[in-house]
Amino acid sequence: MDQMAPRLVGNPAHTFNAVSDYDPTGVGKKDSDGNGIADGCEIEKIIFAIAYTNVDGQPGFDESAGDLLIAKLVDESGDGVPGSGDAIKTNSYPTDFVFSQFGAFEVPSHTLTGCDISALPQAIVCFATINSILENFKFTDGLSPAREEYRDGALSDLIDSRSTGFSDFIQADADSPSGPDTPVNTSRNSPTDDGFLEVDLLYNP
């Protein structure tokens, strides 16, 4: 628990019991994700990969500076390796290349059955069984061709190409695993590193 966070009164284990409360703000009677730990006492989990819209134009994801999360691969299992029991957490996605408008993913989390890290340091591909269908989620910061990509199942794909002759894509289909709420299918030729999609692969085996 962060030392700056308010402490839980009479509940040193920080478990959610609907009785103990934070001191002094009184906001502790919540367990938003249902894991039995009171909000504010969560241990920060490792992020293996992240896709985001780089609003502030500076390297790295900085939510406080306005950057917007698209999706991230989180070490929910706590074993330090991308794989079964980990999760894809989703948020929003740009619907145009100048990121003036955004859609939202209506399914915010997926528990994974496994990940393929054999393509590192260029890509991580993860899998989840959703409605009896094996879906894949892909984070790419690749070199051949040079591109950044976040794929949400077979029907939604964001690609920022950095190679001449290859296109940028924003494709969002409501039937994708994360349920994007605004359908998009647009492309353009722009062989530069553009801010609508940034992908950072943070896992180093």
C-alpha cells in the first residue's frame, strides 16, 4: 500500500469488509474490481505491454499529461511472465488519425489463457477464450515492416505504419472481443511515427 494513501482503520490486512473505512476521507467502503481488497490498498501490478494515444507528444505513457490508454497487458497472475491468468485491460481508441474523436471499448477486461512471447522484442500475442471462440490480442512495435499495432481479435486493428508503401489503419468492429462502441474503417498513407497509436513493449525476458 502506498505510504501516502489513507490507512484502513481496524483492518490491517486491507481486506474489504464493508465496515472498516479509510481515515480520514471515508472512501474505503468499496471493492470496485471484486477481488476482496479495498480500493486504494491495491498493489500496483506489472504492465507487460501498453497501447495508447500520445496526446502530449512526449515519449512514454503519461495519463496525467493527457495520454489516453487504448489497452494494456497486465500481470494479474503475479508470476512476472505474460501468460495464463493475466489480463488485457481496455479503455478507448481514436476514431481518426488526428485523435480529435474517440470511441470506447465496452468490455474493459479479458482474462487470458496464454501468451506467445517468441516474437519479442517486436511483438507479444495473447489469447482468451470468449464465447467459446479463441481470440487473440496483439501488441507490436516491429521492424519488418516498421509499424506499431494493437489488434483486438480478428476484426479490430490499429496500425501506425512507419514504412513507405504501407498504410495506417483504424479498424473497429462491434463484434470484436472488447466491443468497440463506434465502428470505424479508415486508412491513410503516412510512413511516419504518428501519435494516434503508440505501443510500448515493457516485458524483458
